[in-house]
Amino acid sequence: MAGSIALNTRDTIIEIRVRQPDALPPPTNTTTPRIEEVEEEPTEPHQVPGEWPDVPVPVARPREGLERNASRRSRTKRLSQRLSVSSDIFHDAIEAQGYGGAGAGSKRLSGIYRHSIIEDSVEALGLTEPTEQLKVEEQKEPPTKTKYGPRIWAIMVALCVTNLLVALEGTVISTALPTIVEDLGGGEAYVWASTGYFLTNTVFQPLYGQMADIFGRRWLIIFAVAMFVLGSGISGGAPSMNALIAGRVIQGIGGGGITLLVNLIVCDLVPLRERGRLMAIVFAAVSVGTSLGPIVGGLIVQQTTWRWVFYLNLPVGGISMVLLFVFLQVGHRSEKTSIKRRLKQIDYGGNLIFILAISFILVALAYGGTLWPWKSFSTIISLVFGFYGIVVFIFYEQSNFCRQPTLPMRLFTRRTSATAFTITFIQSMLTLLVIYFLPVYFQAVLLASPIRSGVMMLPTVLVLVPASVVSGALLSKFGRYKPFHFIGFALFTLGFGCFITLDENSPDVAWIMVQIVVALGSGSSLSTLLPAVQAEFSDQDTAAATAAWAFVRQFGVVWGVSVPSAIFNAQVEHDLSGISSDSVQKTLGGGAAYEHGTKDYVNSLTGDVRNQVIGLYADSLKVVWIFATVIAGVGFMLVFLEREITLRTKLDTKYGLKEEKNGDSSNA
């Protein structure tokens, strides 16, 4: 028996061509078909014959204006008639993928990604052949352009300033930390001044994503900025290393919320297709802050006290809070729900499991190869507990114990979103690798001072930022993200391959041009990855999808420092035998080569030992560049797995600007 079913939703026309075997097994779901009941019109019911005609069932296209609702009711009635035999088959197919059900707690099937679920679901039941069974004809809408009024730009200024502070704080401590340790002491605990910040910044982002849907965006981001400012004040006035670490942990809690909510609020302001423009501006601030952090930290330490590294956040953060309070007037949940009931909606179990699991992994990555050998029991058991915890988290999120999942697993099961998550991780990892290891090349191989090293990094900043802005604008203009991912990772691969050729004799033009190539690759993909993740989901999933993306991106930052560091230190250990001085071997061994990769240390050596150390750093960095080239090549190949999905041109969210909800976006 063969036939065809045509469905018409608001956004998509779907035609499912079904080939049914001669002996169709009875459906597993014996519940009454869930086809909406409507009043019958005085027409003769459609009779389904023994053999379905191999032609599509005619479907009325949506009408405009006031006729839209009547058209929907008419189509629903005709659908109930024409699917009188096949409704069980259709709903069993949907339930095979975990969508729909007889109970009130069934998962809602979003029309935005319904066609891809039906495709997998029907094939899962064996009712179709895998080729040319699903035909999707998208109703193309002409691209619209939102009028950006002064309120949106005021909000963007506040978001960018806040994001700049968070990005700056992630790297500014790298040059200030030696002075801080000298002043406060603390021994090996100094590692937590950096690790504690990245740990809480990373693990709290999914929780912020869930709370953003429960409590809204406005007060949550103000709370996050307040936490960041509070942590900055504690760190700046810290009388001991333990107090500094406590302040950094609080800073991380606020910083994680800011990182996520800035991206989420931008998504609430404009439709998916137009987000590239504003995302590019936000990421430009992040790139500037991350790249200039070491320079700012060095200048502050040289010109004043290290405490201003943290005190600087207080007045700027206060201005940001005022701007957000005044201008960020956005929608919120319409239903009246008490605080107590809202608190019950938080996924406490899932968040606890997730935070513990990721904490184990991050601690292992922070200590591995430095305080702990990679083969030590502490490193291995931390990684085992961490990855085991992730498995437990996945099962818990899909169990009946979890009513409101923090990270719904459907976010990671669609092909394009899963691929976009993976290349986001790689892009973030490679970008941080450049920022952390290129200064080692400048200082330990080319013998540049810390300040000059920061100036030599300017090609990265000056190219990455405009590349990100241009790619975001072109994404909004053409509605395509896949070409930018191809270009970005192709340039990444080429640039890191060229890095391999750099040594102590390379001219300035060589490292400048290579930086430009890598920066173009990073900037081309930076502002186009989040829209690729969100393309397969409706605006109702924006918070969860953005939280997952922000976590993956931050997780890539941690791996972009730890894994290359392990590779670098391993190569140093392998080549140390070529150093003729035993004291230098002891100094650079045990994972200490990175912190000694400075002009002052290398110039303290003389004769052949000095040249040997320069060669040691150059050769060890080449192994890091080879690793980066391979990973960039993997990212390039993964882009082929993405689908080019049409980006939405209309915004459907209750968290947007209030004027936009009332239809007056021009004044926003």
C-alpha cells in the first residue's frame, strides 16, 4: 500500500510519501488519534480506498489577514478526514522520537523543526524509504530590516561595556599574577586565582539559561553585574590569597551570567537573520578585551598597584548597571507565578550533577601537567569522575525525575546544531591557543618585552574585530552562515600551518601576515556560529540553545589553554636533554617552561645555553602549531555536515523590547 500525506503548517508545507508494507504491524500506540476535533461541514466525508492514490493530497495555502484562522480550521478538518486511517501511523512516528503523547505533560512539537523530526521519526518506524520520502517546500519571506532606535543602541553600549570587562578580566590577571603572588603569598594556591574564575564562569552558565526563562532577563543580568562588581571589590581589597580567590570565584559567578545573558538579550532584540550584525559588535568587545588584557594588566602593575586591576571594574560596572536598569525594558513571562513556584521549576538535581562533573574536569585540566603529573592518580580520577558525571547528567535530564531539563538533549541531536556546537568548541579553543602561545613566541624566541609583545599582537585584534563585524553583517544580508564557516576554518588551517615555519630568524612581515590569516579565520566564524545553532529551533528554545552554546564556547576556552600547554610541556621535557646546563634543565622542567618564557629569563643566560633555550622554545611551539593545524582541519571537515537552514526574519518571543511587542519597533 502506498500513498502520500501533505501537511501544511504556518511556516512549512510538508509532504510525506509513505510506502506501507503489505502486512502492516499493529501500531504500538492504541490511544485515540490526536487530531483536533472540529465541527463537520455539510460535505461528504472522504473515503480512503484499499489502495491510496500515489498523488499528493491538495493542501490550501495560508490566507492573509482575518481569513487565516478560518483557513486553519478548514485545513484541520480536511486533514482529520484524509488521515482517518493513517493518524495512528503518523502519531506513532512522532512518538518514536519522543515528541507528542496522550498525557498533558507531552513535549510540544515546534513547527520550526517539525519537518526534520518527522523525517527521522517515520523512517525509524520503517514506513518509508530513506531517499526522497520527505519534501519540504519553505515559504520564503522577503528579508525585513529592524529599525534600530536609540534604546537598542543604549542597551548595546551597556552590554558591550559589561562584556568588555568580563573578557578583560579573563586575561588581565596573567601579567599581574606574579606581582600579586609576591605581595600576598599563598604558595601553590595562586593557581586558583585564575582557575576559580574560569570554573564558576563556565559551570553556572546553563543554570543562568534556565533562570532566564523563569525570572526573565532584565533583573537577572543586573544581578550578574552586581555579583561581578562585588567579586571585583573583594579581590581588589583582598588582604590574603584566600580572600583574593574568594573574590575571583564570585567574579566568575557574575561573569558567567553576563557572558550568557548578553548573547541572549541580543537574540531577544532582533530576529534570527539580523542577529549577526549585533552579535558581531558584542564579539568585537570580547575580542578586544581578551587580546588587550595582558597589556592592560602589565601597564597597571607598572604604573600603579595591582589592586586597580580589580578596582577598575567598580565604576564601569556601576555605569553598566544604571544603563541596563534604565534602558533594558523588556518583556517577561505573562502568567502570574509566585517566587516560590518559580524556584520549584529550577532543575536543582541536573545543575548539581552538571556543576560537580564539569568541576572535576576543569580541576584536572588546571592541575594536570603542572601541580599534578598527567599520569597521576589525582588527575586520572578527576577526569574519570568528571566524564562519568556527564553521562549521569545526560541520563538524568531524560528521566522522569527531571521535569524542567536545564539542557534538553534535543539541542544536541539535530545534525546542524550538533555540528555547530562542535565547531564552536574548536573555534574557541584555537582562538585562545593563539592568545596564550603567540606571546611566548614573541618573548622567548624573538626576545620582545611584555609590553612590546602586546603591541605585536595588535594584528590579531585589528583584523579579528572588523572581520567579525563584516561577517555578521553579511550573514544578516544574505541569510547564510555555512560559507563563513568554510572560509573561517580554511583560513584557520592555512594560518596555523604557516605558524609552523616561524622561528627565531623569521622577519616581522612573516608573523604579521600569519596573524592576519588566522585572525581572518577566527573573525569570519565568530559571529555566525550562534545563529547556526539556533536555526533548527524556535525562539522558545533560544535561552536553552544560547546557554548550551555559551557553555561549549567557554569550555573550549579552558581546553584551548590546558591541552596545548600539556603538548608544549611534553615537548619541552623531550628536548631538555639538548640543554647543556643542568640548572636550566631543572628550571624549565616539570611544566615550568611556560612561565619562564620571557625576555628577561632568556637574556639572563649566556653563550650556547641561551641559543639552546631559544631553539627549545621555537621547536616546542612548532608542535603546538602542528596540533592546532590538525584540529583546524578537523573543524573544516565538520562544516560539510552542516545544513544551510533558512534563518527566520520574524521574532516570536515574549522577552523582547516592550515596544516591539506592541508593534512599534521604530522607536525602540
